[in-house]
Amino acid sequence: MIIGLAKGRLFPFFYQYGNAAVQTAVVGENQRLIIKFTCQNSQSAPSQATSTSLEILGAVYGLADVTAKTRAAVDANGISIQASNQVFGDTWVGAGKTLVVAYRLFQGEPQLAIVVEGNTLVIPQLFIVKAAYGKGDVTETIKALVNQQGGRQLDTTASNSIFGDTWYGQGKSLVVFYQYGDANVQTAVVGEGQRLLIKYNSQNTQGTQSSAYGILGAAYGLADVTAKVRTLFAQKQPLHASNSVFGDSWVGAGKTLVIAYGTGRDSAKLVILEENQSITL
């Protein structure tokens, strides 16, 4: 049995007896919360028949359990839903409310998302760490495209019409370093004229990105060379943008070595080297 007393404006609680279904309980400020074993809260978990690998364990808006409504909003790309009275009803008249959601991705560890009334909950949230097209930093352009597409995916084409001609007379690569939630930073790269599609899956939502200073991602030509650059960085070697170091991943084209580095996405820096240039980080 669990007994709690709400000390803030709202106390949502997601709990589970053994392997039974996750339950949701919520009380307001100064109200008493008692949770104890019953026939209802020890029943087996119902399956969530969706085409996504996002599982909503429980959801609360204000003083109401809105798990069913939140689950109904999940689609193949995850969920995007506004925390508002229009969506969930005014469950706590006169009080500012939050939408609190317990969830997990690909049967991983449970996570918690909290969104203030009026804002939109997006799971999984696609974060753009850095992006380059040719010799240009196009991070803000890519971020704007992600926002326009709902914050959960990126679907674009590597072209001058979108990103400008950042390296006149040369074929250009589009390199995007991205992250879903706090998972490991990923590297995506395509050549000029090619489509780039980033959607969450079991591979790009794995692990937790380290907060230590280091290489977040790297690409040379059309190849992800993150592992190689990390090794050279750890050995305190200069990073030389050349086929002899990274291989010729784009035969006949001038290539760039694009590196994102720092302690995480909020402090990430971007360096772009033309073929045969060098840098020491």
C-alpha cells in the first residue's frame, strides 16, 4: 500500500502491482492519496494495438485520468497533442494545469513527460544538434523544417533551392546530427538531389548520450565516420579530411569533413573542412 499527501498543486501517481497494468491516481493540493491492492488494480495489462512502438503507460491532465484519450492520439510517428481544456476538458476549474504522461519506447525504461497548459506534447521529440549542407551551417533551416513537420521527423531533399548554393560548382552533401530525447546522437548524410528521411526507430532511440566533452558525430563525403573521428580525437591526433584517412565515399566529388562536438546538443559546435584540410580539436 502507498499513502501520499499532495504538497504541490498537483500530485499524479503512476503505479503497478507486479506485472499488472499500470494504474493512474491523482489528487490536488492538500488532498490525501491512498493506494492499496484491489482486484481492479491488479488485473493484467491490456494490449495497446497501435502501429507505433510508443506505449502510453498513463496520463493525467489537471485532476483527471486522461490515459485513454492520450493513447487514442498515438499514431505511427508517436504522439503530438496539446495540453488544453479544448482537448481534455476543464478538469480543475480556475487552476493552471499540466499534462503529465508516463510512457516508454520500444519496451525500454519508463519515462515521464510534463507539459504546461497551452503547450504541445511531442513524443518522441526530434532534436537537431547541428546540420551542414556543403560548406554552410544549415542548422536553423533544418530545425525550422522539423517544427513545420510536427517535431517528430524530418523529410527533406538536399538541394540548393532549400539550403542555398553553399559550395559553388561542387556536389554537396547534407549532414544532420540529431537526437531523439536523451538518446545517443545519430548522424544522417545524403548527397545533393537525394531525399533525407529521419523517423524514430529502435536503433536511433537507444542509449543515453554522454555529457562528457567529445565528438557527437562526424561525416566525410557520404559516410558516417563518427567512430573513426572519435578514435583520432581520443588519441589527440589531427583530423585530416582525406580519402587516405576516411576512404573515398563519393568518387569524383569534392568532399567535406563535418564534425559536431561538445558536451551535448545545447553546447554543440560545428566544424566543416574541405577535402585536404586539417584541424586539431
